[in-house]
Amino acid sequence: MESEALKTRLKIRRGEWGRPTTGLGFEQANLVILPKRYAYDFLLFCQRNPKPCPLIEVGDEGSHEARCAPKSDIRFDVPKYRIYKKGKLAEECEDIEKYWKSDLIFFLLGCSFTFERALIDRGIKLKHLEQGKNVAMYNTNLKCNPAGVFEGEMVVSMRPIKHRDLVKTIEITSKFKKAHGPPVHLGSPAEIGIKVLDVPDYGNPIDIDEGEIPVFWACGVTPQLIALRKKLDFMITHSPGHMLILG
Amino acid sequence: MESEALKTRLKIRRGEWGRPTTGLGFEQANLVILPKRYAYDFLLFCQRNPKPCPLIEVGDEGSHEARCAPKSDIRFDVPKYRIYKKGKLAEECEDIEKYWKSDLIFFLLGCSFTFERALIDRGIKLKHLEQGKNVAMYNTNLKCNPAGVFEGEMVVSMRPIKHRDLVKTIEITSKFKKAHGPPVHLGSPAEIGIKVLDVPDYGNPIDIDEGEIPVFWACGVTPQLIALRKKLDFMITHSPGHMLILG
């Protein structure tokens, strides 16, 4: 029998999804695909930066099935991919069959969508879900620990949280070590280099209402920012908010 | 001012120690040093086998100072090293200056000595410490998840624990995720491929008395067994029980 997660992956594979994977109950993952020559540096970068890059699984060279997503094919099972070439976003596409090579290695990193269900179950409202939006994501001035060619600043996701829910939110997300864990910052966006909260670098903007405070979590889009800044030859990732569903 | 940990490291560096590092309160680490050509496979092996190989730190190529042990020099600060060449233990020595090369990379893995202090503080007796012995370690039939050339079985450390302390022991060690975490096996050594408990593969034997049960934890000596079995060209490690002191 097919699990609900597999059913959703197959729907995505058939091209019947076409939207972000926010608001689903499943565990989800960020995807990074790199040629073997970058793999050591990136694996080390993840080891040194477990908050933005909590490693869930690394494929063998050329493999495109993830063990934590049985019967998956990571070339087709993400709703939208990004192709980075020489430090530029070259293309967004719905599968990566034409780019696949036998020297590619995939990395799955935990995703904050995984803890969103736990927050909702404890009565914490997540406005981007209620409004049918992708989460808001921002480049920051928080420096990552460098590893070889991978060096740069952290990307964060932001959720407006009511003051009365702050402690509970931190408590709950602290338990999700493999999904970015507790927030990296609360309030005062300027302190982490975010100038205009209304204009996220990725995803959709969301209002901060009376009684709310913006809460920031390390984000698995971080490697994409670094690929751009460090002008990596080649890298494939998911498109922000369009994750691989696990299970 | 020098910390107690640094003082002990300097004593070791001066050659004034000359024994295992069991029974000290400090956080401690297993040491693995490999040429760059093996580094990716080993890093991946650690990622896939966090119980025997919980990664604490990976050095940059050629670096011999560990960030988690300020002012350390990993070429001198372990009481005893092992040099493995072509799948054989070539030498045991007190420093590795003559073997050091700029393409070497060090890996520090968490060590069960770290949780021993927490067990003692909660009133759990550790007989090897009371008897001034090194812990007993065994090869097992528990398969590790392979990664490139690294493939083989787990080494475990064993401590006799009283029945009434078992739950508490598991509870406490479960919290030390970066120091092998909870046991991998309780009782019945034969089930994990240990034939004669009186003859450990590393360290000192210890009696199991009335009312006690042998408890097994994943052990950072695992990479040494694999280096032997897979006939790696070159690898340097600590000698079992002779760890790097952190802090």
C-alpha cells in the first residue's frame, strides 16, 4: 500500500501539484545536488553549520533514490527545482532529468515545514498557512562557519508569533534539531541585517500585526545564497518552499 | 589563566602522563587522522553512523589545532597514538610529529568517557574506574552503514551495570548524543557476536558480578577496526582509551 507521503510525491512527479509544499503534515527536506568535486566541502559545511544545514541524508554518487523517502526519485519528486550555473540562477524547472549525471550527489537537509505541524497542534497560529502563502525568507548578516569554497551568510525563514506564544514556540521548535531547531533571532530584523521586512528575498511577504513579533529560524535556502555569492560552477536545489516530502 | 583541561593536555604533551584518560571529568574525544583522499568517505561514514562516530569537529586540511581544545596540538596532545599502514598496526607512539603532512585532516569523535562523570554523579558505580582499569572494548557483528571505502562492524565499550541502575543509566546516557548516546545492547553478548567476555579486543577485562549485566555502547574505536579490515593505506588514531581532552 502506498503511504500518504508517497501518494503526494507521485502526484508531484506527475506534475499535478505545482505549488509550494507548505502546510502539509509530512516531514520535509531541502534538496542540494552537487558534483562530486564540491561534495567534501559541502558535507563539511553542513557539519559545521547544523542550524541552517541539518543533514538528514547524503546519497551515494549518482544515486537518485532517498532512503528516507522510499521509492522516491529526486530528479522528479520536488515541485520546482533551481539550476545554478557559474553563480547565476540559470533556470527554474519541474524536473532535472536533462541535468542528471552520474557524478552528482544529493544532500537532504531538514526543513522548518516539519515543525510547523507541531506548532499548529499546540495551538500556535501560522499566518502564512492561514493565508495560503509561502513562508517569508531573508538574507541576513549572520555569518556561517566556512568550509572550503562554502562561505557566506545565513538565510532565515520568518514567522510572526504572538508574544504570549513565544516561549512555547521556542520550546517546541528546540526539539526539532534536524529541522533547524530553535529560532536564531527574535524581533529587531535590523540586528541581523534585514532592512525591509515587507520585501522578503524569497517566498511571500507577511504582515506583522499588533501583539506579534517576527521570529527567525535558520533556513535550508542558505546553500543557494552561497552558490550565488561564491559563483559555484554548478548546483541544483529545490526552489524555495518547494520541498521533498519524506516518509 | 590555563584551564584544568589545558593543564592536563600540556602534561600529556610533555610526556608526563603515560596512561589512559579514563576517570577524568573532562569532555574527551576519539581521534582519527586521514589523508585528504579518504576524507569525504570518512565524513560521510560519520554522518551515516552517528552512534559509533558522533562528529564533534573536523579540521581544515593540514590544521593541527582543535577549536574545541584551545591551544591544542593534536600531534602531541594524546597520550598514545596508533599508526595504521596498509591494514596493519605499524606502530604505537607518543607523538606523531614525524608522520605529519599538510594533506592530513583530523576528525574528533565524541567519547563515552564524557558521560562517565554524569553516571558517577548520579551514584552509578563504574567498576573499571574503581579498579583503575581501561574500559573493556569488543568487536561485534553489528554492521555499520557503509560509505565508500569505510564498511564494517561496530566496536563497543562495555560496563557492568547493576540491574537496579539500568533504567537510570540509559536515561542519563541518552542525553549525551555527541558521546555515543544510549547503549546499543544490554546483556547477552553472544547476540552481538561477542564470544568471550573475559577477553576484550581492546582495553582491560572486567568481571560481571552477581546482580550486574553487561551494557554495551557504540565506541569510537570503530574506525580503527575498519582501517584494519579494509586495508587502508594510512590512518593515525589515538590508542584505545588514550583520548584527546577537550575544553
